[in-house]
Amino acid sequence: MSGPQAGGVFTALRTQLQEAATEFAGGPDALEGILLGMVDDVDRAVREPLEIFPVCHHSPASALAMARRLREKQPKVVYLELCEDMAPLLTELRNCRLPVAVQAFAGDIDGFPQEWAPLSVVAPITEASAEYQAIAYALDTPGVELVLVDRSSDHVFQWDNSPRAEGTSTEAEEEPKSEEAALHGEAVGVEIGDLRPRFAELEEHLLRHGKVRHWSEWWHQYVEVPLGDSDHDTYRQVMFLIGSLFRRLAPGDGDRVRVDEDRERYMWTRMREHMAATGTDPEECLYVCGAFHAASRVEEFGVAGRSDSFTISPRTATTWQYGLIPSSHAAIEAQFGLAPGSVSIAATQWQKSLKRTRVQPYRLEGQAGARSRAKKALPAAAPAVPAPAADRLSGFLQQPPVLDGLDEAELLGWSVDIVRAARRNGYLASTADAIAVFETSILLAGMRDRARPTPYDFQDAAVTCIEKDRVPGRRDVRRLVEIMMGGDRIGQVGYEALPPLARDVYDRLEPLGLKLQQRGVQRALLDMAGRPGLEACSDVLWMLRRLMPAAAARPIMGERRLGERSIQESWDLALGTHQRALIELGYEGVSIEQVLEQRLRREAYGSRATTAGVLAAVEDSLLYLRSGRLADELGTHALKVLSAERTVDGAPEVLRRARTLLAYYRTSRPELPGWIQSFVKTGYAHYCTLLPTAFRDEDATVGQVAAMLGFLFSMESLALSLGCDRTQLELAVAQSHPEDPSKKALLWAAQVQLGTLTRAELRARSDALLDNPLVVPSYPRYLNGFVHALEPVPGLADVVVEAVSNAFGRLPDTVLLPWLPLLITTLRKGAADLAPLLIREAGRIFPGRLPALDTWVPPWRQPQLEDPFAASRTRRTATAAPAPHGAVLLAAHPAACDAVAGLLGCKDGWQQDGTSALPAGGAGAAPLAAHPATCDAVAGLLRCDEGWATADHAGAPGAALTARHPAAAEALEVLLAGA
């Protein structure tokens, strides 16, 4: 709208403000400059040929004024303060249910610090907002062009050194965000109409004198309600004045002021470029922007502003992707620092204003969630010529506040509804509470100089009268009022507006027969045995489980492990609730398989990748993608990562995953892949090299060292078959000299496994620890090492049980009782996963019944025989006439003896010697003579160097050998006779 070029329109207002400044300040000073400067800003904006329409973010008054003005003027071009690169997405709004947010997303960034990744910018849109009215009008009206003129998403991060600061909340309470409030994630919010004082003292002054609790309530009371029924000129001039006030009283934050001014230069430059390229008349255009930017003082302001003083910087090489994500009232409030419930109250106020004023709003054709189908607006044949602007500010500022009469029916309905809602949520509310809420609301409004209680007055009254001292359920009364006033409306992106990946997921899960786009949790039952086609759905769900938040797809029954497949599964699915996460997956690829493969590669090849992480990626590639090609590629990369590691922090995880992969390949393939053979061989040499250092390193825990030994001992046979040398392990253990008690115990266990330390010596060392009073306080740490030793040497479980039992049996109560909590906490903290093996061994050794414990003798206290063949030797010496060795056994089994004699070429028969049947002749002399080489070899092994016996020994062949090695003969006798 244009007016006279002179400043005479606001002459009277200037005079009044100048007199007021002189009276209150005692003479001309800065106050006069601020007041007169505000009038100059309003005058400048009003006289601009290109009509500027100032708005406030999610303001029903702004939306109502916008709908009126669009029907009156019917502009041909609408310039909108919104990121210019988001324009192609706006047509998809008709496929969504508001509120939703337009999002620009960049996962791989180029030109920004890597710690900022991923970058995300959102612009939420609600039905009760002026920007939606402008978008709906421009998209559904033939011949109208919508042009977005604000900085691009790339420039949002270029111009701001602290990009996360825009989305911080200054008014919301510092509490964990709810599920609805976190719909925008960590995205930076772009507002249309950021209108709030940046001067903390000014906001505090307004809240104190307005008798309100927060800014949203002040705006509702002193701006929304007065401007709701005002004419177009009054609305514009008041919004210009408020924007100028907040701009001139803003603190001197240089970075933020620079960004604000650059945005204004950017927008005016884009508008002039468009008008010059299309030849559009400024009188046929409408510029929709925030009131803060409408009262701009930059040189580029206006159609006639400077065009050569500002250069738009090029965008970075970052690739941006765009889409729509669901939003909610709570998410908007949390991101932009609004009071909880303010957006819901604004939506309710918008519906009431439409009914009161009978203004027909604009809605996109086919808009989901619209209550009624709006008629499409047609361009006016000849818009009315606007009249010259008049001074409406003077009258608006001088008129007394309009006191709306008390609507008793509305307030009474609110009171009844809140009591009903409170009783459903566990409050002991009654009709008396409804009356108290009604009366208290009127009382609070009167105390705050209001004739009509606002929703905020009613909310305070309800909390005071109903909630009292406790909240019986999970919702307090304040939240119940917000729900009653309209609730937290949550938007939804329609199927047609989803990225290809999200649509593909919904299509592949269609056999489940569920409405997965709805919010809430739904139970899916998969019987793959009866319906094999559901296996594909199971694969999709497990990949979603891997890629999305845990609550989006949660398995109730069934699991997926290498080499195993479930025949039945049960899932709790909430894909509609987590639609934003699913949409953001679509920014990374066109299918979930592609996204999963890309993520596995990033995890494996990242700068912070560890060997355990790469092996986890290998396992996931086999588990979810069944891709042997990718598994071999990542496994080969794991060799490089392992060789480059100089610490043992990931040894336990490496051991666990290496064992899992080995077991899988051994059961599913005829031979092991080459990469895992090389991994075992490399890991054996790598951990042998690091073992002495790890034993001495204070930062290396006993669990990590035990995992190293577990890798070396459990995979030793495979490593040796691949060419490794066991001497390397023996040298590494010999060079290890730990000082920590737990590592000492672990080293002893390793020496037992290698054979350099006997079990008897280990028991003796354990007993010596208990005999030394200086060592007893640290004995739990030795036990911790023994328990961890069960990982590499599980055969020592009985020794560990013996060590624990000896401690409890030998230590006095004065030492044991103070020492017992330390033992329990040490074992629980350091060896909780190995405790079941220890308990199982104790259950095998100790008696199963309590009465048997009194007479039970521990195995380690039973007398041990020094010579295992002593019993046999005792029985043999007690016999009066010993028979030839083996004679009884040979006589009892003649057929076996005949068969062996036949194999050895002995053809002599049996002979009788008393009552026993003995082999004829030399009883084995013939085979010895027939095969002298064999006899010489056996004699060499037994170190028998006497040579062959003479004829004197013919009757007792082998007597010399038996006499030379009696222990061997006795052992053979025991084995053959079963002694």
C-alpha cells in the first residue's frame, strides 16, 4: 500500500511522542530518538510501493488478517520469507495432515565442520499461520506465483557460527523432551515472524506490568485479542511499530544483528531480481515477512534500494536433500521457546475467530485433516485501488482496552470439562471443584485487570483448585487443560509425499495387514512356518530394528543370530510415531538395504573404527544382508585395523565376535574364508607381541588381558595349523612380569596352560597367599584374576573353587567379615559374566544336600597317592606265586591272542604250564627275531641300550627290558588287566 511521500501522515503522533519524551526524560535524549525513530520506521514501511505484510509466527491474528487481505487484493506474486531452496516441497503439503515441517537435510557435508553433521533445517507449518494462508492461496489460485526469497538452507549454516543456538528454548522448562516434543530432533528451526523482545529487561518489564507469567500469555492478551477484529491498516501499522520497538531495543549482539541484516539484504535483492526478470509491477505483489524484518533500516530496503552493495555468497558443495516430516504443537513450542500449550491455544483461538468473523480461510485442495473443504479462490477481475494510508496508530494507542464481557456459558463448559477429565485421570474432583474453578478464574482475571478470563487464567485456576498437593497419574492438571483446549495436534506426512525408501518399506510390510502410518503401537504376528512369504517382512523389520530408534520396531518374540532363523516372531511396531526417522532414512538411499550397507561401510572405514567395530559390521552384513561379498571386504579391512591398534581396549569384544564368526563359518561353509584365516594368524602374532606390555600396563584391565589370552589359547590350534609358532606365545608369557595381584593370578593360570607350572604348584602358591597376613587384604584381587582366568583356561574351575573355599575356611571372622564385601564387589564388578561357570563347578563339587555337608571332605583334602601304580604293585607282591605278566589275560582271550599271533607271523601253538595255557616256544621271541628293526626302535625310545639278550634269556623274552623299565611294564599291566 502506498501513501503520501511526505511524513505528514504521522505528524500528530510524532508531536505527541516528542512531548511525552520531553516530559518524562526532562528534555531531548535517547528516548526521544527511539520513539521518533519507531514512527519513522512505520512511515517508511507504509510508504513502500511493494506492500509489506508483517506477521508473527503461528499467530491467529496474523493468519486472519492475511486471509482477509488476500481476498481483497488478490496479488499476482507472493514473496514469502522462507528458505528459497524449499520451494519444490510446498506442493506436497496437500498430501499431509498439518502440522508438518519442511526439512532440508545433509548427511555428507562439504564446507562445514564435520562435527556439525548431520545438518538439518526445518520450517514448521500449521493451519493457523499466515504463511500457510499465503501458500494455499498461491498454489490453488491460477495465475499466482509463489516466490521464496529468504536465504537458502546452506546459507543458514554459512552465516551462523553457532547454528544450534536458533533452536534453543528460553521459555520452556529445562525438562527431558517428550516423544511429541522431539519430533524435530536436533534440527535448526527457521521461523517466519520471529517476534519477541531480545532485551531481557524489556520482556521482564512487560510481563510484570502485564500481570502475566510468560511471553505467550502477554502476546495473547495485548496483541492477539486487540488485533483480532482490527482493519488492515491498523494491523500493519501496529505490527510495524512492535517490530521497530523490538529491533531498536535489541542488545548489541554483533553476530545476530549481522545475520538479521544479511537476511533482509538477501530478501530484497531476490525480490528486485525477480521483478526485473519478470517485469512484475510492485503494486501487484505482496511481501510476507516477520514484523521484525519489516521495519528494516538496511540500505537495500525497498524497491528503490541499493542493488550493488550486497553480494550473495555461493553455496558450499554440500548436497542437500528435502522432504516433509511430521510436526506437532509440542515440537514447535519446544524448538522456538514458546510456553507449553500456547500453540494449541492459538489453534483454538483461530477456529473461534473464523466462526466469529465468518472469514473464509484458504486450504490446499485435497488437504488431509481439513474439517471442511474450502472453495477455491478465483482472481478478482479488478482489485480495488487502495486508499492513501492514514494514521491508525494514534487512535489504537489512545483508545482504552476493549473489555469483553464474561462468557459464562463458555467458562462453565470449561470448568465442567476439566473436572470430568481430572476424574478420568485419577483426581478426586467433584462438582464443588468445578464451581471453585469457575469462581477462581473470574477472581484471577479481575486481579489481572481482565473482564474476561483467558485460557491462561482458567489454567491457573484449575491447577489451584484440582491438583492440590499431588498428581495421581502421569498427567498433571496443566497438561489436561492443554488437551482440553485443543491438545497436542500431531501432523502426518501422506504416502504420496514420502521419499521412495519410506514408500518401499510400507509396500514391503503390507502383507502384515496393519495400518502402519497411524500413530501408536501395533502388534504384528509373523508365522513364517505357515506363511513363508512373511520371511521378507521379517527381514525388513530386523533391518529397521538396526537402523531406526529402538521403539520403532521392537521384537517381542523371536531373535536373529548367525546360523539361526526364527519360525515365529512377534513385533511391536510404531512406524507412524517415528515417521520422521523413517523419512530421514530416505535421505540416505532408495532402499533400506542400500542405507544399511552405506552405514556399515562408514562404521568400518571411519577414522575412529576399531577392530571390534569392524567385526560387528561383518556380523551385521551376514545377519541382515546375507552378503558374503561385503563380509569378506569388511573382514579384510579388519586385518588392517587390527595391525594398526596399539592398545587392548577392544580385546574382549574382538574375542567374542571372532568366536561367533568362526563358529558360523565352520557350520555353514565347507572351508573357512581366507580373511578369517589371516585374521586368526595375524591376531595370534599381534596379541603375543602386546601381551608383555599389557601385563605391565596399568590402564589395561585384567578382563582385557584375559581376553587376549583367551584368543591365543582358544584359537591356538587353528593358528598353529596356519603356520604360527607356539614358541612366540611361550616367550611372551615368560617375558610378562605383572605387579597387579589380579594379573599375577592370570599369569599363573597361563603358565599352567602352557605346562610351565603344575597344578600342585599353583595350589601351593594360593595357600601361601593365605598364610601371609600382609597379602590377605589383597586376596580378593588374586581371586578376581583366578576367575578371569576361566576365560582362557576353563579347566581351572576346580582350582578357583578350591581357592575360594580355602579363604572361607581358613580366615578368621575378624579378617573375613570386613574382607567379604570387598570380595563380593570385586567379583561382581570384574567377573560377573564368568560367575555362572564358577557356580556350576561349585555345584558339581559340593554335596547337594545340607546334612551331607557335615561329613563331606573336599576333594583337595583327600589323601593323594604318590605313585598311581602303588595299588597294583601291592597286590602283585602279595601274591605267593606270581604268574607271567599278562598270562591270565592271554588265557582268558585266546582268540584275540591267535589273531595277533597271525598278524605277527607266529605259527607256534599253545603250551601247557601247570594249569595255564601259554603260547608255545618263546612267547613272542619269534616276532622279535623276525622284526629286529622294530625292536631296536622301541628300545631306542625306551633308552634300552643293552642290545639283544643271549640264549640264557630265551625262556624269558623281554625280561631285560622289563627289568630295565618296571614302571612301563606295570603301566602296561594296569591297562591290560584293568587294575
